Amino acid sequence: EQLVQLLSSDRPVEPFPVRRGLAPWQKRKIERYLHVNLEHGLRVELLAEVLPLSVSHFCRAFKETFGETPHAYIMRLRLEKAQHLMLATEEPLSQIALACGLADQAHLSKLFRRKLGETPSNWRRRRLPEPFGKVSFRRWRSS
């Protein structure tokens, strides 16, 4: 009798909540995996296997969770790592590109210009302090 009342009721039935995106443990696992393996080739099929999910479900859930596609997210992580390495090391840009999982320095430059509007070398030069010798010489000459 209660079932009949529920079925014939005019009350709107609330749908079961649908979880969208990755579960918190899946998000942590994929973030950890990406950071550890950033210098390697990262194909979407491989990333989906890490959780394990189908490729299409993984891509939808990833975008829902991170707000961007897996490819865009990985490229952003690689550029952030490159920026960090450019400021923290004296490594040449070609080595930094490889350490970030990019094909070569040209690939780094293309991504850098597209996202940040300038070349990696200009970006690095503007942010690194001048060598001590140059700064002290200029100060000495101007006094």
C-alpha cells in the first residue's frame, strides 16, 4: 500500500545524486602519477589504465575534476616545471625541455610563446638577477 501511494504521489521524486568527475582518491592517484612521470610520454590510454577507467569515461571525469582536458593539464604542468627549472638551475633550455617531457627546445619555445607571450630565454632573462659583477660595476661607474 505504501508503494502504491509513493508511485501515485504528485510529489517530485528526487533523483539519486550522480557523482561527476573523479573520486578524491582517483584525483590524488592521477596527480601523483603525472608529477612522477611528467618527463615521459603520457598517453591518455595509459592514464586511464592507472585508475582503471575506459578512455572516454576517464577524459570526461578528468575534465569535470580539473576543468581542462588531460592534454591541456599535462602541458600546463610541463610549462610550470620548465619555469621552475629555468629559475632554479643554470641548465640550458634544451635540457629543461627534455626534463619536462617535451620533444626539444623548439617545442618548449612554441608552447611558452603560445601560453606566456614570450620566449623562454626572454622570460628567464627578465626574472633572473644580474650577475654580481655586472651590478657592482654599474654601481661603481654611476657614482
